[in-house]
Amino acid sequence: MLLLVESYYMIFLIPWLQYLSDNWILMENEVVAAIGPQSSGIAHVISHVVNELNVPLLSFGATDPTLTSLQYPYFLRTTQSDYYQMHAVADLVEYYGWREVIAIFVDDDYGRNGISVLGDALSKKRAKISYKAPFSPGASRSAINSLLVGANLMESRVFVVHVNPDTGLTIFSVAKSLGMTAGSYVWIATDWLPSVLDSTEPVDIDTMNLLQGVVALRHHTPDTDLKKNFISRWKNLKYKENSPSGFNSYALYAYDSVWLVAHALDALLNEGGKFTFSNDPKLHDTNGSMLNLSSLRVFDGGQQFLQTLLRMNFTGLSGEIRFDADKNLVNPAYDVLNIGGTGSRRIGYWSNYSGLSVVAPEILYTKPPNSSSNRHLYSVIWPGEITATPRGWVFPNNGMPLRIAVPNRVSYNEFVAKDKSPPGVKGYCIDVFEAAVNLLPYPVPHNYIMYGNGKRNPIYNDIVQQVALNNFDAAVGDITIVTNRTKLVDFTQPYMESGLVVVAPVQKLKSSPWAFLKPFTIPMWLVTGGFFLFVGAVVWILEHRFNNEFRGPPSQQLVTIFWFSFSTMFFSHRENTVSSLGRVVLIVWLFVVLIINSSYTASLTSILTVQQLTSQIEGIDSLISSTEPIGVQDGSFAWNYLVDELKIAESRLVKLKNMEEYSIALARGPKGGGVAAIVDELPYIELFMSKTNCEFRTVGQEFTKSGWGFAFQRDSPLAIDLSTAILQLSENGDLQKIHNKWLTYNECSMDLSPADGGGSRLSLKSFWGLFLICGIACFLALIFFFCRVCGQFRRFGSEDEESIEEIEHDTSTSGRRTLRSTSFKDLIDFIDRKEAEIKEILKRRNSDNKRPSQSSDG
């Protein structure tokens, strides 16, 4: 198609260019822009030519991502790059939880470069292309059949088809004949498939039968009024029968490409641009070539026109036509289609702005980007008319069972051990693995391979390393999940809790004649005794003016205070309290005494009846601070942990192979050539203590938290499925049954008393609240009492001399001091008087004061 612009300046639309020499006559004219071609391979060739002629090349069909490199400065893509389409495919794979795909692609620039981008995009999602199946352009049906047969032997069942339209449908035809379009298969096609279907009207029923359940991507073009009007005009063409029956998204991009050049030329002319051409001396030396290269003219304003094209900004049939800094159209987006019945339905969208979504991209551009947790697609009907998301993988049909490494242990054979009968191994770990495998909805053929020489425990880090190196497919056994191992392999859900503990020899505490003092610490004894005396003194002060039992000679009153104080310990005090304040204080104190007595009795009972054990090692902290040797199980990760994390010198560590060596080393102790303690995982230690009749005990707390799991190669789907199976075993109780079968042992108490026996003693920290309450009650009672006494004493200070003499006369027989002054001694004497006596004197004085007033009235 030839488009004339300003008489002799021409733009060429190159719909198909198979050989450059066939169309060389077109380039002999003075050309300012070229539109096309549709093929990425041809675009690579033409780009070299336009680079020499400084002619912008606009391609609406070349989607190869490598065409945007600096090698082709005059190439301008007016459609979306496959770079974005492959990232859309990677997001689909991640959304449905698949980890491996098989790529089927045409072996040319278009296919190879697109799949290369797909591999990079998948690696960012922790997924990968497990198998690449390329075929040459125009491959025969038999070649495609052989290709699919080989791909079908692989583990993955997710196929990504990135081919040319001429061979794409043949792939699905062969796949259907091989039974590869049934359930459990996933087919993802790039934009070539929707382009073929959109260009074909009416739809071929046989073709649609081949594509049932396929998920495909199509360039997203907004449903604008401009697009709708164009489609209406297209359908109403006068010569409709001679026109293509339908058009795809590439037709819209081709239409917009022509308008893009037209807008750019108009802008360039308005800016005063000129179109001049010159000859290139390098093209005159043809070296005998039949190509008339000297006739080609270089466009002098090519760079200026290219920059004008890149500045264009308008809305076309395909959407917004504007270029970013990398010369790509802005806002790349795709429709996600699910083919079914006689057509397809849109299940969502993808854009580089918001990822997968059910909302149109042009709406999301006005909102913040979607997070990965908000991405969503509508339901898909997969091949075989199933709605559940396919697992995406099966065991390969090449007859190769899983190679499972099993540690060849020499100790703790209850967990895993070699067996003469099938399957060749036995133990708790093996039974858990077999039970989990039986819960999977598919068979898992596997062989157990013992790892180790059987003379010593293997190094477990080496087993994990062998799995990572693909020497084994998995490792089953008592393998601890630690950080450095998770960097190499994938672990299942832990099936047993574990953690490092310290086990040490223990001694029985000898009985002591002073055992009755052990329930309380020394500060507790001192504070308790002090409060007995304090409360006794407070009660004496409050009762002295009211109660004759708290009166008498000083020696008698002192004995009363001591007797009353300590008799309350047994609630056997014979003195009755009369005053209200005294009763309040006594009630609070008796409550405190009740709590202290109960606690003392319980603690003393425990000391005298429960066997008390002690150890010189109190936990990992005391072990680190010491210089004594430490035992570690041979092959365990505990060695590296103690050296690397806790910075314990390797010279202090002693490798122990089995339980017998454990017992001997602990019994000998550091002075006899043994160890002070052993650091090992809790499951081993529990079994060890049970076998030795609890002769040794754990000290301190479990200082690491981890678990045992099954190791698989990175991104293995079996790790996820077995994790679900292990959770199911735990929920239905089968995991506990397996544990009881292999690991039934006597429980050993984990509680030890420190060497000084102070671990179970009650301290002041546990009772200071009670003492605080009692102290506050006593303090408030004393304040109220002294305020009341001072008020009474002040009333006596205003008496006249006659009243004072009368008081002296009345009290002479009792030998008490007189109240002639308000000295401190007088106050003490006043407090020492009985309350009833003071009230009687006040009553008499009030009556005497009334008599003179009555006589004067008469």
C-alpha cells in the first residue's frame, strides 16, 4: 500500500516482506517513514536498512522485546512488546500457584526472545521453565507430534504456547490426539491465538473444540466511542463480501500507526521542517552486488522526524498513543480470556500498573496500584470442563521413582533405621512419611537410599546439600529445619517439635535438720517476724485504754504484746479485742497469717515428701560461662550452632555416637574424662532419659525452637502437598498414634533444684502485697486513734484550777500523776488513762458547769 504525502514524499506500509530484494524498488524512492512489517524476524532485517537511511520504521506487528535495544534507534513499535506479555503470563502462573511450566515456541527471533523474557519473569516469582520445546517455522505435523510426546513425559502440566498463527492450531490438534487437552492439563496461549479467532468469522466449530479450557492473552483496547464507530463503519462497507470478515487488535494498531505518521508529518511541517535527502558514499561500493544500493537516498531530517513521532500524544482506536522513555507505548495491558463453547469470555485484565484485576485498566489508572493480595480473576473452566484449579504437575511418565535419602543412623534407631524387609527402612520418621504419602490424591513412587557408612551418624548438612545438588529428590528422617538449610531446599510442615536442651547428671539433696527453715528465704523470715511484733504492738496501743487484759505493770504488758503477737500465728490468742480499730487491724492480720501459714505448709510438704534433685549446671548460660567439656551428638547441627552462634570453642566439644557414650561421658564427669553436660535436641534427650531411668535430667529451659521436616528440592510441589497431608495427620490423631507406637517412654520430671536448694523457697517478692495492705491498715488505725486522743487531751487543757484540783483529789487514791500542765509527760499519762475514766470526768465537769448558770437564773 502506497501513501503519497506532499507530492513526492512517500510512506510505505509493508504488510509482508519475505525477501529484501523483492521490494528493493520500494526503497529506491525518497522515503520519510516505513510502516511494517508484521514479522519480528523481518523487522530485524529492515531495521538495519532504515538505520542507514535515517528512516523511522513503525511496526504494529513485531513484538520481539529485543527490537527496542540501542541497536535499532529508528525502530518504533506501535504495538505492545512481548516483554509485558511474558510478565503477564508469569503473573498468571504465580496467581494459580504453579512453580514450573513447559514452553512451546517457534525457534526464531520472535519465539526465542519472548521465552527468554518469560524465564526471567518466572524466576522473579520463584517459578521456572522446566522444559523448552522449540520447533522450526513451518514444522510438519509429525515433528510437532514428537515434540509434544517428549514434553508430556515431563513433570509439569502447564504449557505456555508462544508460536506463529500458521502453526499454532496444529499444536492443539496434535495435543488433542495425544489426550493432552483433558483434565489436569493447563494451556496458556499468547496473543497469537485471540488474533486468529478474532480474524475468523464465522467461528469454526472444529477449531473451537480443540481449544476448550485454554487461557489466552489479548491486547487490551478500551471500548471507546471512536472504536465503536470504526467497527460500525467497517461492517457497513459497500464491498463487504470482498473485505476481511473480521479484524483483530493488530488491525487497530496498524490503523493508529498510519494516523501517527500523519499527525507527526503535520506537526513537523507546521514547525517549518523540511524534507531533504542525500546520497551515502558507503552505499556506492557494492562489491559486485546485484542490489542497486546507490539508488537509495538518506533522509536528512530522519532524527528530527523520529523525535516528532515520539512526542505525539493522541487517542486512537487502540487507546492512548504516547511513548515512554524506552520508546514503548504507555499503559500496556492485556485481556485475560478463557476459551469455551463457541467463543471466549473475559475473566480479567492485566496491566503493568495494577497486575491482575477484574476492573478495566483505564479505571485503575486513577487509583493507587493493586497489591498482590488484592489481585483477582473470575473463575476459569479448565480443559476437561473442570472448575477446580489444576495442580499443574504430575509425576513424570518416564518410570523414574523419587530418590529419597535416609540417614543411616547408629543410634536412636526408633526414629529411623535400616531394615531388611521392604521398603528397607523403618522408624517413626518413615511411618510419618508413608502415612502422609498415602493421603495424597496421586501415587508417589519412591525408593529409599541409605546415606552414611553405618559406623557413625552421617552429617545432616551433607544430606541436605546432596538434595540441593539433585543427587537425591528428597530426604526423609530426623532432619531439623534450620536457617542455613532452608536456603538450599524446601521443607515440609514440621511433623515433630524440637529444640536444643542441656542434659546433665543430677544428685539427690540430703535431708537437713533445719529443713523447716527452707520454705522461706531469710528476708521473708525477718519481715514476717517483724510484722508479728509490729501488729502486736499496734493492737496493744489500740486496746490499752479500753481492755483490762492489755493493762497492768510494764513487764506484764510487754509479755502480753509478745504472747498476743505470736499466738495469732496459730489463731490461739486468748485476749479479746474490744475497740473497733483493734478488731479491724486484727482481721486484716489474721488474713495475712492464713496465707503465710498455707504457703509455708505447702512448701514444707513439698520439700519433705518430693525428691529434690540438684545439678551444678543450671542451664545454657552457666554452661557457656564455664570451661568444662560439652557433649554433642555426632552429625547434629548442634555442633555448628554452639560454635557459630554461641561462640563456644571447638576444643570444648566432644562428639558422642550413641546413648551408651552419653551415659558413660555424663557419669565420668569432667574430672574423669567425661563431659559436664550434653547439648542435644529434645526428642533424643527424652528418649535417652527414659532409657536411663531418669538418671540424668534436663537443666534450664529449651533455648532454641525448631522442628523436624522432610527436605525436597527447591520449588518442589510435593513439599506443599505433603505439608497439607501432615496437618491432616495431626488433626485426625494419626500423628499421635505413630508417636505412641515408636516413642512410648516414661516421663522424667524436668524440674531441678539449684545446688543451694533455694529454687523452691518462698521469697518476699511473693508476699509484699499482703504486708503492704496490713501495714497500711495499721498506719491508718494509729492515725485515727491518736487524732481522737489528742482531741480529748485538748479539752482538758482549758479546765480551771478548781476542776484540776478535783481531778487530783479523785485520782489520789490510784497514785496517778496530775494534769497541771500540757507537757509531753502529761500527754503520755493522759493516754495511759482508761477511756471510761476520761469519759466520766468529762461528764461530771459538764454537769458542774451547768449548776452556776441555773442558780443565777433563779
